[in-house]
Amino acid sequence: MIIKFNENSLIKNLEKNSCVFGNQIPIWYGKKISKRYLWSHFSNEKKQNMYSELEKRYFLHNAFAIYKKTTLKKFPFDENLTSKEDRYWANKKIKKKQNFLYDPELIAEHQYTLHGNTWKGIA
């Protein structure tokens, strides 16, 4: 469920960036949980080319990310990867001197999924 979304701001940000990804609010069985581990990346600070000290690489999360169609056609994800394809993609973009943006004003709830790896060990 998207809580907040400013289309004009998003379009403006996509003109300057390969991707814009937004803030995620983790929801566990209908309740907001504290932002620990992976979720701690989703702060209230706008960041270009977010770097994760936790993962020691650039951080991008596809669960709430917006791309231009032309960008994805020119720079597709590696379909052979079984996870974190978003992070690998972001790190390749940085090497090519292309930016991506984390915009905390784009807000979505990220609901628990029964088999979601992100959620293992939370409760």
C-alpha cells in the first residue's frame, strides 16, 4: 500500500537519476515494527547513491523502486542472480558514473510475506 507519492517530484528526480527508490515501512502481521537491520537504510534523509555500511556496498531496494523503461531496456537486471539483483545493478551503475536516488518522501508499507527472506528471524 502506497502511503505518499508525489508524481511531479518523482518525474523530476528520474530526469537526473537511473532509478528512484522510496522509504519502506515494515509491517509484521498488521503492526509497524522498528526499522532494524535492512530496514535501517530507510531513513528520513534523501540520499543519492546510498552506501550501506552494513553491506559494504551501494544499496538499492526494488520493493519500492521506479525506473524509466529506457533505462531498464539498456541496463537490465542479471536474471541469473537469485537475490540482491537490485544491489548488484546499483553497483554497476555507479561504476558507469550513473546515479540513483533514495527519496524518503516516497513512502510505502512493506507487508510481511510468509516466505520472504527479509523477514526471517524478525519475530
